[in-house]
Amino acid sequence: MIFALLLALPMCAADVTVQVRGGGVVRLGLEEYVAGAVAGESGVFRSEETLKAMAVAARTYAVKMRGRHAKEGFDFCDTTHCQRIEMGAADARVRASVEQTAGEMLWYRGALAFTPYTRDCGGRSEDAEALWPEMAAPYLKSREDPNCRRAGSAAWQWSGDGSRILRALTRSGLRAPEGLDRVVILERTASGRAATLDLVGAGGSVRVSADSFRLAIGREIGWNTLRSDRYQVRSGDGRIVFEGEGSGHGVGLCQMGAERMGEDGRTYREILAFYYPGTVAGVTARGFSWRRLSGESMVLMATRDEDRAVLAAAERIERGLIERTRWAAPRGIELRVYPDVDSFRNATGEPGWVAARTEGRTIQLQPAEVLRAKGTFERTLRHEIAHVLMEEQGGSLPVWFEEGLAAFLESGAGAGKARVPAEGDLRGDDPARARRAYAEAQAEVGALVARYGETAVFDWARRGLPAEVAKASASQAAAKSK
């Protein structure tokens, strides 16, 4: 039997909010948002496999980066700053790519991967650390991309006069000297892209990041101007001339290279494995590097050394419950502690407001630090271990009694109204109704303990409910259904 413990955590919604052109905010289901992103970012692709790779990358990005504009009251904008959304362009091909990969995301060691993508890497990708140090990852290192080369990555040139560039920079809030007439590349990244620029003019010189410079030019003058940071720059005849290759920031999946791989017959999983090496595609959390720690009566599966303390706490709680209830000890309990809420949610299928899930002798837990921050770490362990112990006794018990007795052992009689809740409320997807049902079951067991005593109620885990209690609870359930 499967049990889940509710936790007062925010529910992780299955939709996203997007600010669309004109300033309005719309709410979209996740898969609908992904269809709009695939249409906006890669709808013209010919390869069905490349479209599917893009669907997985766009979906993973959306879940990983949800809340990017939270301070402004929405999750994402609909431009390339987040992902370009074109809902009207989501045709049958695009929607098929989304449907055929529904729910699939990329995982790295059990956590969601960061999956940026770029139009054309120019034959060599960029290291994520060069642009976003906080998002550095082993699967986002600079590397040669022969697929992009074979796809025909083209060189480009753009020139602008200093006064126009100055206006664009100023409008984007960047400092630049008056009389701007020269741009000098001071530093390059490991991939050869410009990293730091020196803007020189009659008013002196100002240093600026190449990425900020490119984004400012794109916003104010056009995205077909300074297409990437992979360029050389010179000045002459009153113009500042940029000559480069590639398009976009260069990090992650190169769309030109991915399209070529699709045309060569590679599957979407092969495309994703090339551009995000070491990640694993799946509907649930994948790629965990589990460490096995054995105790006296339990085994702990964790991804971090600091979770060792969970094993000691769990064994102490198990001993206390066995001493109190006189129940037989199980042959072995396995604890799995996930590294973050996302990986717990996606591995178990439970929403974020569920703290733990128990099936048989396996207890799956949200991160210990999350439970401790909520003040529910010990309660959660006690509740789930109580379920395992009850299952071991072999009695045939209704769900409401098992949940109520586990909650009673966790924290006493509680403060709910004593009655038998509907099983559908205990197992439903409405967190408020589920919490109320759990409180009712806990209070009902508390009332039974007050009437029959702890020893007798604990013994029901072996013998099943006595006839008078089973009949009374059935009558309550019948009355509630009328």
C-alpha cells in the first residue's frame, strides 16, 4: 500500500504565467506553453526529431526557471529573454513533438538540468560559466560542434556609427563615453568570444561586458545586427565594424547543429545527449548518484554525506515506536532522501505539498533541510516509520485508520473533528480537503484510544478492527455519503 504525508508547502502548479506583447499576463498549461515556445524558437525546423529535442529542452527550461520574473508578477516574458512564444504558430507538427515527449525533461544527478539553447554556435559552444557563473554545469562546457560546421554556419558583418550605438547603450541603461568611435576587445572567453569591451571616445573610455553590449544593440537596433559575441571589431570611415560568426549566446544546444543531426537520422535523445552530455531524459527524476549507508536496522540512500544524520534519527524513532507499541520490527526499511523538492516531486509523482511517500518498506523523503525548516522533520519520519511498522503486523485495516494511527503516533490526538473521513478525501488532489481528512482520522483514532486504551488500539494493527468499531466506522461513512 502507498502512503503520503501532507506538508504545508506551496503547491507546485502545473501551469505558468506569461507576460505577452502589450503587457497583459496569461496563464498557460505547461504543455501549451512548451508548444508556443517550440513554435516561437524552432517552428521552421524540418526534422521531427529536432523538434522533439527542442520540446524537451524548452520544457526543462520552463520548469527549472519558473518564476524568472516573479518580482514583476509573472513567470516568463514572451521574448527571447526567456523563450519566444508564438501560440498562433503552434501547428500540428509542433504539437505532435510536444505530445510525443509529454512530461519529459532532462536530469543531471537527480536534479533538473539547466537547458539553454542558441541559434548558431559558430562551430564551438560557449561555457555557461562565462555568461552565468551561478549556472555553471559539467554538461555546459565549451566544445567543438562539427554538426554546426556541417550545417553551414555563416559569417556575418555589421557596422554602425558611434552616435547610434551610444544612443542604444544609453537607452538600455549602460554607460558609454561621448563621441564613441572605437570598441576594443579586452578579454575573450575560452571559446574565443568577446567577454569584456573597452568603449573609447572623446569622453574617455568605459568597460562593459560584451554580453550586455550585444543585448543592448539587439533591443534597440535589431537582433540581426550584432548576432553573437564571436567576432572581431575594427573602426574606419566613421563606422565601427563587427565581423563574426554564429548567432546567440552559444551555450547549450545549437539549433543549427541539432537540425543537422536530426536530418542525419539521429533521434531526439541522441541530440540531447550530444548537447547536454551526462544528462538523462525522463518523465521522472533520473541520474541520481546514490550513496548507500547501512545502519543497524535500516539502509539510507542519499546523494549527500550530510544526510547521514537522517539514518541515526530514523533508527532512534523506530526503536521508540517499537517500544511503545510492542509491534514486531520489520526486516528492513530503506530511506531515500532526495536532494531537492523538484526531484522528490518528479520521482514520486507527488505534489510539492506532500512531505514523504511510503510504499512497502521504502520511505521517500523530501530534503531533510526542507523538513527541518518547516519544523516537521521528526514528525515526518515518525509518521512514515509508523506506516511501515503497521504494514508489517499484517492486520487488515482501512486506510482512514492507518493514516489516523500514524498521525496519532506522530503527534497525539490532534485538534480535528473526530470522525471517519472519506478515503477519496485522503487520497485526493485537493490539499485543503486532504489536510482536513487527515485531521479527522487522527482525532477519530485519538477518541478510540481514549475509549479502549493505547494497548488495545495498537493491537488492532495485528488483529484488525473489532467488529463494533468496524461497524461504527462503516455507518459513519454511509452517513457522510448521503
